Amino acid sequence: MNVPPAPRTIAQPPDTNYYQNQKENLKGDLLHNFVAFSIYYPKDWKVNGPAESSDAKVRGKFLDISRSSRDGRLKEQMLISYYPSKGTFVDDADRFHEMVAETNDTLRKILPNYQMVSEGEVRFNGNWRAYEVKFQGGGTSGPGNRLVVWGRRLFIPLERSGVRDGFEITMLATSASEDVRGVDDLGVRGELAAILNSFEPAQNQ
């Protein structure tokens, strides 16, 4: 029997904003593929979204939050979207491989020197099961400034048979971050760690 983890009660961390995904703010593919969640993020992070897709091959983003250095270099970023799911981790086994292939194909085109580091099952936030892809790449940011990019993408089914969409969470950090020094630090160190920990899927969907 597939049972999602019990809901958590999360106290709002200091100096954060609360975000709850709601249908009333959405249109296009985001409304059609709505999945409900809540999250806390630092007040000094930049917020973009929701942004529906304008291309059938690209999924929209429910939320895009990031922080950058004073000179505009990206430090950390989280993007929350959806992926086509069958409802449970077991049922999505074949689909995960499709999503990994899609991730590699897409990011290879936009991230210089892209390479996948690893893939496999992980658990987080009250024992939610997710399929994870870790990757890295990099290029230059301005004259002579090399910027390394590390990333993690999580595919999270809702553990309810027949639910057609799951969560896709992408976390990025660069060598401009003070706390992240490699792909294994993503969501573990730095401000992304607290943000990821506050991610809570709604139970009534």
C-alpha cells in the first residue's frame, strides 16, 4: 500500500516569507498540472513566478527563487515545477529514467561542460521518496571569471495511485556561494538546506 509520509508542522523560520501554491494564481500548463505545496524562503531572495510554459516541450515553473552576489552572480537557486507521474514511486520507475534522459538532454544544451554526476533514490523531509539527479558544469561569468555550477534535481511522486503529476525540484548553486563547495552540499549546506527542509506537499490533492 502506498501511503505518503505524515504531514509535518513547520514553524516559520525568522526572516522568511511563506509561499503556498494555489490554483487561483495559475494558468496554462501550471493550472492543468497543478500540485499543491508550501515553502519558506529568506526575505532577501529574489522571487519569480509562477510562469507558465510558452513551449509544449518545456514545463512551466510554479516558483523560482534565488539569491545573487552584489555584482549579479548567481549564488543559489531553487525552481519548483511538475513532471508527468503515475502517482507512486514504484509506478514511476520507468518514468524516472525518461526524466533523467530529458534532464541530461536539456541541460547539456544550456550549461557549458555539463556532466551528470549520479542518479538514484533518496529520501528527505519525513521520508518522502524521490529520484535524484546530480550534475555539474560551468563556464565564465564576465572577463576571466570562471563560474562552476552544481545542481540537484528531485522527482517526487505524491504516493497516491493515479495522480498524474509529481513535483520536480531543481536546486542550483555556483562557486559564488559562500557555503556550497560541491554538488553534495546542495540542499545540505547554505540557505537551500533550510528552504528544502521547509518544502511540504499538501495532503489533500
